[in-house]
Amino acid sequence: QFNLGVTLAEMGRHAEAVGPLGEAARLSPRHPKAPYFFGLALTLAGRPEDGLRQLLKGVNDDRRRASAHLAVGRALVRQGRAAEARRYCEGAVGLAPGSAE
């Protein structure tokens, strides 16, 4: 399910990716990337609050993943929550200073 969901998301078919990625997150709650990809798919499929919830779970599950921090920051910016987003974006830069966007 996870690979199918990621493939759909990479094809830009975010709404279709939500089902398989949600199932992967449910079946494998310790999968290190499942909440991240599920959250991105939800966000890009027009469900920003649900997406943010999953992205935050991904950060809480693995605080060393810079991409997860950045995804949370971007999701918060999209919701007009720039002050909160700054903390996550700075966290991403601190974890991966050479890849700052």
C-alpha cells in the first residue's frame, strides 16, 4: 500500500494516494515515512488540517527528519500560521543546514 500511495502522489494524484497511504499508516504505525507521505497527500488533496495532523505525527515519531519539519512548516504557512511555521522551518535548517531551501 505504501509504495502504491507514494507512486500515486509522485504522479500528482494526491486524492487517490490518500487511501493507500492512510492504510499503510494504519497497518504499519511505526513505518518511518508513512505519516509524512500520508500528511503530504492529505494536504495536497485539499485536506490541510488532516494533513497537518499526520505531518506533526511524523515529526513527533522522528525528530531528526528535516523533510518532516519542513513539510510541517510549509503546511502551517499555507494555513496562514507563519509564526508557528518558523519554528519548524528553523528546525529543518538546523537538522540539514546544507540543504536549506
